[in-house]
Amino acid sequence: MSDAELVLRSTRVITPAGTRAASVLVARGTITAVLPHDAGTPPGARVADFGDDVLLPGLVDTHVHVNDPGRTEWEGFWTATRAAAAGGITTLVDMPLNSLPPTTTVDHLRIKQEAARDKAHIDVGFWGGALPGNLKDLRPLHEAGVLGFKAFLSPSGVDEFPHLDQRQLARSLAEIAGFGGLLAVHAEDPGHLAAAPQRGGPRYADFLASRPHDAEDSAVAALVAQAARSGGRVHVLHLSSGNALPLIAAARADGVRLTVETCPHYLTLTAEEVPDGASEFKCCPPIREAANRDLLWQALADGTVDCVVTDHSPSTADLKTDDFATAWGGISGLQLSLPAVWTEARRRGHGLEDVVRWMSARPAALVGLCRKGAIEAGRDADFAVLAPDEAFTVDPAALQHRNRVTAYAGRTLYGVVRSTWLRGRRVVADGRFAEPQGRLLRRGG
């Protein structure tokens, strides 16, 4: 205790053992002890007392499209990590596509890392990409420190990142399983998408019909079968269709190494409320009906769905046209993910401990970041300070991501992030940011 440099106190600290009044001791960027609230202050230590505001472990977002380098007019490491920090996120993992070049070789990974260096306000890890032509690059990428691999089963939306067919998926999964890696998959079946009605225009109902439940459900079924045959670790990205949940639950009960994520927009928005022409709500797979949303919440509660991450996928405003068929598909959610999820969670009777499990502990565990995701001795001193009962109205002008297009504009949300801390140093408080101090993470970090 005597070497503590910093003590953070709150009457509500969320730890793996539950929520309690506590003093959290920090030295050299690491949590050294979690003591009773009234524990004495070590000589020379600074004290930050947050009163009744809640001290959470910093959130971990394992699904973020930063688009840097190459499409930095869409987003970039400077703006994305500021938005994340403003929302209580202290670690993000960058997806391998939408940047140029995509992260599909070690050389491309080095280019991505150089783009992030000195711009990251929070810690950043990287996914590698699994493409039809880069089987030989997967093991070197793993050895270079990527946290896992991303693949599509249907067209990705960008030409430089083609999707895998079932034969290619089997080969990639076998290769990744051979070195103990993780394959994360965008699961929509191209055949079902091609067979669905494709009508352009501003009607959200037409867009929803073009991305039916069956496209997700059949792709998840094929993925489960491949995972069962290979014995490899497979992660279903951004699950939208509640119809796939029984299959997922059965596969897990049978021992298939399968994990699943969903996203704040699937948990907080519904198809019934999307205005025609409002393509800020467009994403793939799509936001579905309210009854489907209820299924996703139940799956979170019973553990069928493991975690909640943003799939932050921004673009320039001009690409968000009023034609759902041609508008860019992606929702920008980094800064608002915690209050959005918390607002709906509290309405449904869930507590902040649940939100921390879904948005910090489990994403960290998914990608093997053993120093992240909890307030306990030996972990990085990454925190968010939250006023959970304070409400605010979303003003796009207050957002930190580069293009301030948001599906949450004008919504009243609960949960104001007072400050965010990275390894014991305050990253942001009251809208004021420190200089970038994030690190580039490797697998096992």
C-alpha cells in the first residue's frame, strides 16, 4: 500500500465481486489494491474522490472501424479515440477493413500501427483480415500480435475486402484453429440476400426486407457447422436476428467454441421508429422489429449473447443519402454506447454490473486482454466515472467523431460520463482532453 501514487474513491465501485464503497489504489498505471472506502491514504498519494458517482472499469470495444489510413475523411485514430474516451471506453480494437490498405498482411499491419501511433487517446488493438487470397498471411499476422481475424460471408461493401465462400471459410478456419486463433465473422448468407426483394428508395421497410432474418440465420447455421467440424474458436459479429438464438444456444450446449456479440443500436432502436429516408439508421444486418429486440435482451440476460460492442462504422455525411439501397451502411456509436445501453438496461431492470459484464469484462476476455475489463489488483488502472441517473439530450454538435451523423440525435439518454482514466491518468474530464497517451496493444497484452 505504501507505494500507491493515486487513490480513487467512490461509494459505488463496480468490482468482479459486486458493487461496494471502496478506495482503489494505483501505482505505475496498475491497480494494486481495492480497499474499504475509509481506508487511510498512503503517504504522498493523490486522492480523487468521486462521491456517489459510479467508478466502472473502462469499457472495451472490440468492434470499431477507424478507417485510418486511406479513408480518414470518414474517421481517424485521433477522432475515434477521442469519441471513445468521451464515452468511457479505454480500449478499442480496430477492424481490418475500410482502411487502405486493409490489415491483411504484416506489412499492412505495420502501416496501420504507424497511422495510430501518437494519435491514440486510449489503447488500441488490431484485428487481421481473412480473405480468399491471404491464407499464408494468417499465421504471420497472429505472430505479429493481431487479436483475431475478421471475415465476411457476404460482400463487405468495399472491393478490397472480398468475402469467403464456404470452402474458403473452412480453409481459413482450419488454419486459424491450427495456431489457436479466433475468427470473427459477419454472418449473412449471400444467396438469401440475392433472393430477397431489392427495391431502392427511401422506405425503411424496403431496406429491411432486403436483409431478411433468413440471411443471418442460415449463415449462422453454416458457421456453427464449420466451427463444430474444425474445433476452432468462432465469434458471431453484430448479431441482429433473434431467430438464430436457439441454434446458438444448442451449439454452445454441445461444446461448439462459439461466442456472440450484439450492438447498442440493435438493443435500443427498433425498425418501427426508423423514419423513411433516415439512413443514419442504416446498418447491415439491419435494425429489426421491437419483438426481435426483446429476444436479444433475453439472450444477454441468459448468457446466449456474450457482449455488446459498437460496430462503429462512420462515413462522410454525403454517403448517408436518403436512398437506403445506396447509402453507406454503418452507425457511429462510440461516444454514446454506454448511455444508450444503460438507458434501455435500467428500463428493463438490469444493473450497471450487467452492463460492465457485457461491455468491459467479456469483450476483454474475448480477445485475451487479461489486464483489461475489471477493477481488481493487477489490472490496468482504466476507469470510467459515471453519473448514472443524470439525463442528457443527444446533440450531434457535442460528438467527437469526425462526421457527426448519429441515429441518436435528439434522444434523451441516462448516464453522463464525468471522466475517463487510462492507466491512472485522466484522459478526459468535463470535455477537456489530455494529450494522447494510448498504447498499441498486442495479443496477450
